[in-house]
Amino acid sequence: MTRTPESCDNRTGGPERPFPVTEDELERALRQTLAGRVATPRPLAADPAGAVLRRARRTGRRRTLTGLALAGVATVLVTTGMAQLGGPGGQGGTPTVVLGDPRGFSASPLPTASTPAPGKGPVRAELDLIVGSSLDTSGGERRELTGVSAVDRAQRVPDYGGWLVTSAVTPAGRTLWWVPPNGSAPQVLLAGADAVVVSPDGRQVAWRDGPYLQAAAVVGGQLLAFSRAAAPAGATPVGFAGDAILVRQPERGGVSVWRRAEGGVPGAANPDVLAVYGALPDGRVVGLVSTGTPRQPCVGLLDPAHGLTPVRTGCGTALATDGLGGVSADGRWLLLNTARRSALLVDLANLGTAAATHPAGPAVAGAVAWTRSGAALHVDATGGLVRVRPEQVLAGERPTASALDGVAPGERPVVVGDTRS
């Protein structure tokens, strides 16, 4: 088919007008082309420029949709990650209530893996440890606890709520710090207290301040729901039995129970109770009582609803009265010291029988913390970590102290208690 001269498009065999072309002619041709475009109701059948523009628009729409899809995926991933932080295995636990926007929560970064301090290797154990001014987690992370020193006890707070750290006795009293979980600096909750005790579940704190015993709940790094009661000089909180607080009376006055939820003052003390080590799941208290003729310290299961009266006792091995020891979370085992400065494992389910006590290695020199797998960890007088596994002790093995990496000579690590919740 032969093209006619009127077919003016870019597919003709050659230019219809001769060169050179003046500027006025180019301008006039451009105007004619634009006017023709406006008059045309739809694009020409062959419009390369329009095709390019349409392809560009389709590409832009695809990129926009892809970007929105990626943003949706990112939102799901972030939401899932936040849900996983709320509890183990992605299970949402009880949310931590933050009141008053305590420092360390607003716009703070999530925890990141930290590197070991220069010159020190990471300390690894089944539970967290505090070595000097460093917190070494069981996951291998190390955090410097700025402003924290002379640590005596430490306890995890439930629901990933950080740590509660208590100092040893100083001329200025004891200090209680809250260590936030997000890497912020520790915060002082109590200063100058005569004595401080934290509940095994990390939700309550009791302390002696001047002439008063005080207690509070721990919520979001703050002390709330305060209770206060007058107490004799020298009376100090030493433990918890559920919501009740166990109070050691001065001198050899024994131990009493303060039910702060009911108000009032601590009840009458049982003078035969020498020390308390913890509580069983059913609420009974495990303690050391003076009994028999002649009097001797024995392990006893005590009823807090009736003045800590012993409901069962076990005697035999001469026991130390230093109060160092701890009860397993399931209430089956007690680890404490003997009078000969060695550790003893007591089977509370068989208390009072000849087969209830078992030698368990070096003496306890600080806090005892039980793992969720049922092993007891403590530090001995040399600063070594002792693992007491009941099944191995029953098989005749004797635990020994293991040196920890990163612990300087003379340092004594503190085992951090896991929460019972």
C-alpha cells in the first residue's frame, strides 16, 4: 500500500519540508502539533510517547503497592516482636503497669547484646550473676550497673520487669536499686534503710525505716500501695509467706508475722524460731527452731496462721544458725549450713526421717537461688560457684566449687534469684 503525501507522521520515508528550518517554522509546527493533540478525542493508534507514559504509570502503581505490602509485613513483624517480648515463647504475660512514667521507659531502646568488659570474659551460669558492678545474664550479656556497689542480694522482677538489687549493710544503711530491662541506668528506690527484703516473686518489698516497718508493691519500677506499722527497736523484716511479712524480733526474741493487708502491727513473736529460709507452695514456712532436751536447732515446717507453730520438725545433724539457705520453688528441698561449715541438703518431703539429710559440698556464703530445672546455685567462701543438683547428691556425689571466668581475686559474685510466678 502506497503512502500519500498527506500521511504526516514519523513513519514517512523522508522529511516533507526541506532543511534548513527557521525558528519561526519550528515554533509554528509545534503549535500545530499541540493544537491537533488537543482536538483529538483519544490517543492515536500509534503513540510511542503515550505508551511509555502508561508503562511508567503502571510501574509506579506496582511499586506503590509493593511498598504498601512491605510496610504491612514490617508492621506485622514489629507487632509480633513486641508480643514476644511480653512473655516467654510469645505468650503474653501480665502487662507491666508503668505509673508516673519512671525514667528509663520513655522512648528507650530495647535491650541489645552487650560485649564483655575489657579484660573480662563473660560469666555464664544457669542464672544471672552480679560480679562487682556488672550484671552478667545467663544469656551471656554483660551490663555495667552505674552507681551500684557492695551488692548483697538480687532478684529478678517478673514479666521482664528488670531486677531489684539490694546492697550490703553500710554506715548509711542499705540501698535498693531497680535495674530497668531496657539498658537504662539503675534507679534508687530506697536509701538508708535499716533492712530490706524482697519477696521471692519480685512483686513486694519490705524494709525497716527508723521506728517503722514498711512494705510496698513493686510495679513498673515504682513502690506503690505502702503499708506502715510501728515496731520495737531492732525488729527487721526477714522474709515473706505469701503476702504476710516475717519479722525477726530484736536479740533472741524470735520471729513474728505481720499481715500488712489487715493493718495493725506484727503479731506475737514465736521465741523458738531462730531463722526462716522460705515458704512452701501451701503457705507453710520453712525455718530453724530451737526444740528438744537439751535444746538444739532443728528444721521445722511452721504454720504462719498460728504464730509460726511447728507442725513438723527434723533433727539430727548439728545445724548452723546463720540463716543462710534457701527452699526450692516446688517446696521439696532445703539447702542450708551445718555447724561444721558445710552445706546440707534436706528432703522436706521426708523431714524427720534418717534419710532426709544429705551432705552437699561447701558451705553457703551468700544467697541461694534455685533454677527452674531444680538445681541450687550459691557462692562459697572462695568466690566459686557451687551447683547442687539433688539427684546427684542422692546418688552420692559431693558438689564442688567451680571458678568463674571474669571474676577477679577477692570478688564474690551474687547469684540472682529467679522469679516464682
